[in-house]
Amino acid sequence: MNRSTLFLILMVQAVLFSQQKFSDLHSEIDAGNYKRANYIIDSLLVFTQLSELEKYDLSFQKELMDRIEKDFTRNEDYIFNQLKKYYPQLTIEMIESWESTKALEVKLINGEKRYFKNAVSNLFRIDKAAKKVKLNVDGVGQNTLAKFLSEHIPSLVKESELTKRELLKPTKFRINYTLTVKPDVVPDGEIIRCWLPFPRQDNIRQKNINLKEVNNANYLISGNEIAHSSIYLEKVAVVNKPTTFSYELEYLSYGTFIKLDDKKEYNISKNSEVFKSFTSEQLPHIHFSDRIKEISKTIIGTEKNSFKKVKMIIKWLTENIPWASAREYSTLNAISDYCLENMHGDCGIKSLLFITLCRYNGIPAKWQSGWMLHPGSVNLHDWAEVYFDEFGWITVDPDFGIQESNNDMVKYFYASGIDSYRYIVNDDYGKPLCPAKIYPRSETVDFQRGEVEWQGGNLYFDKWNYDMKVTYLSDDENEK
């Protein structure tokens, strides 16, 4: 066990201990009394004898409250003004009804109702009746991703049938990734430490990774043993100037499709390390809670076939958990339970729920994430993998879910396949970076945008910007 992993375990233990030791503090935090909670923390840090891990946890609790406030920036007037276009006769009762169903995400912070910054747009994704109202007012927009996939997925399935190859449709990309720290957030002359997402070099779906340029002569690329793949850079802050970290690379990405039969039972060896590791809980986000056990009964029932279970979980997620913009993961205590409580989530939230349900049902499952690079839809993205002895790890995308098609292989493509437009960075969640960060990460679960710190502390997302430029290189350059 390396020192970074040991530190994370000790930190989790310290958090659990502090929640018991400082129960009054956590009651104030849970009630949204952040001013009172900050006062208690400041008093504890000054007047109480604490261990270093307790000090670390208390300081992080202050930061988490600040992060939540940054996510919940909308007041009631804003919500009313935004919704009036769609509901001219809008009433407070309508607002409260949406709040009660979690369609409008709201928190009471210091006695004031504060709404999630994307609460309005999420309402039209989560509430089916509200979605219809918006369509009537705004009309139907073009879904460029759905159109692209309606052509790309059948071509992958067809190539798989014709060639029997595991790797399909190689697509070559040029990636220009840039992270820019804003001027003067770090004092002049101080060293800024930066980790940028970098494509995994141990995954067969990514080949010919060619790093062409880095804007710093000294850098470190993490090894394959590190779950979060990064390129690490350092620069000195200069007064009145932004600090930029960037690289350019080219690589080849493959899609894959494994034709599985849900009438056949595939092997999962219960004595293997894969089974032991990837059917267990991984707290706090992969947790076999009462909610998980109950919804598993609803979805799975008495079904015994493992691949059929995978398809049933994906089908249930597609039909019941609409995609919605998510709060920062660091502010969520147990993501799979959060998803069931709120009945919506983004790709990572849905993937963690999928993984939890698979593991609870004896199917090895794990996290994978990075970016989706589909034309017109370049964005952060998370998905998953499941394991059968006959095939090893098989990629699954619970968020892309069930596709509209009369062809079952196309319809359930993402139950045992993935498209060619992925940038794989992470093979697990919540693991240490290399080299290890000193301060708490901005993103404690995933790693897609980057991480930045200096000797004075972590630099949260509001202190820097990130950008990925994707160039699609011509087919004749692709490896066949």
C-alpha cells in the first residue's frame, strides 16, 4: 500500500470519527447553518487540541460549505423570472411542488432558500410535464449527438459482425488541452503545481499516443498503476499575468462491441481477486444501502442471468433516471444513494448507481471516465465496465443507455460496447494522483478537468479555466 492510499484511508477514518466527535457541528452543517458551523470550526481550530487529521477534516468542512454555496447561487426571484416565460400564471405552490419532488433542487442556507445554479434547466429535464411545456414554447431542438450515434453505432455493429474483431472503427484525434490559472490568485514568484488529464496508456482502445508538445520542458506522466492518468507540470506565478499549462498530442481511439446472449450464462469466478474486489462496497459512493437493496428487488426481481441483469439495470436507468446537470461531486456524501433520493443525475452519478447495483447483484463492475469527443458534443464523461471470465472487462455506458432501434444489438449496444469517440483518463474513482496532492482536491471523485495547488492551498475551479480543442484527423491517417 503506497503512502497516498494510506493517507486517504486515514483521512476517511478521521472524517467518520469527527462526525461522531463533533456531532453538534455536523448537525449545524446538515441544517444549512453555515455561518454558525464556520464559527464552531474556527473556535475548535483555535481553542481545542486536535490531531492533524482532525484539523485537515475541519478545514475541509469549511471548504465544502463554500463549494456548496458556489453551486447554490440562485434565489427565488431568479427562479420566478426564468420560469415566467413558460408559466405566465406561475405560483409559489407550483414552485413548492417541484421542490417536493426534487425537480427543483433547493437548499436552506443560513435561513435563505438557495437554488442550484442549473435548477431551471434541470427542471425541464427532470419533470416530464415541464418538459412538454418547454417543447411547446421553444420547439424541438436538434439533437446532434443522437443523430451522430444513429449512424455510428450501426456501423460498429456491422463491422463487428463482418470482421469478428474486438477493436472497431479506429478514429484519430489531435488534442490540445489547456488549463489557465487566473492572474494574481497566486502571489508573484510562488510555484503552481498542476495536474492535467492524460490518456491512459494501458487500455487497448487507445493506441499510438504521441505527445507532440508540452509548454514546460519538465513534466511527469503518471504510470499505468495510477488510476487517474495525468501529466504533472510546475510553473512560477508572475504578477498580473495568467499562468498557462498545456499540451498537444495525437492518438488513435477504437470502438468495441461484444455480442453477448442474455439467454446464456457467462462465468464469474467467485474465488478470483476480480470478484472479491469489484463486487464489494467502495465507500462512500458504492454502498449497499437499504435504498439500493429495495430498488434492486424492483429492477432485478428473481432474475439469475448476469448479462440480463446488466441489461435490466441499464433499461431501468434509461426509463427512470433522466440526465440532469449535477452539483460538484465533492459536496455529495453518497452518490448512488443521492441518485435514488433525487431520481436524476449526470453521467457519473448514473454510472456509480449502475456499478453499485451490479456489485450488489454479484457482477464485478468498475468506474471508467474521461471525455466524450463526438463532433459537436465534446464534454466530460463517465461510464463503467463489467467483467465476465470469458471476455474480461467489457465497457458499458449506463448514461447513453438504450438506443432507439428495432435491431437489438444496436438497441443494447451500450450494454456491451462503446463508440470510437472516447478519451480514457481514469480506471477508478477517488484515488490518489501522482505525485500526490498536498491539499484536498477540487474534484474528490473524478479527474477530468485538472487539479491545481500552491503552497498556500488548493485552487478551486473558480480560480482557473480549462479548454480542450479536438481536431478530427483524416481517415487515411488511421491505422486499419
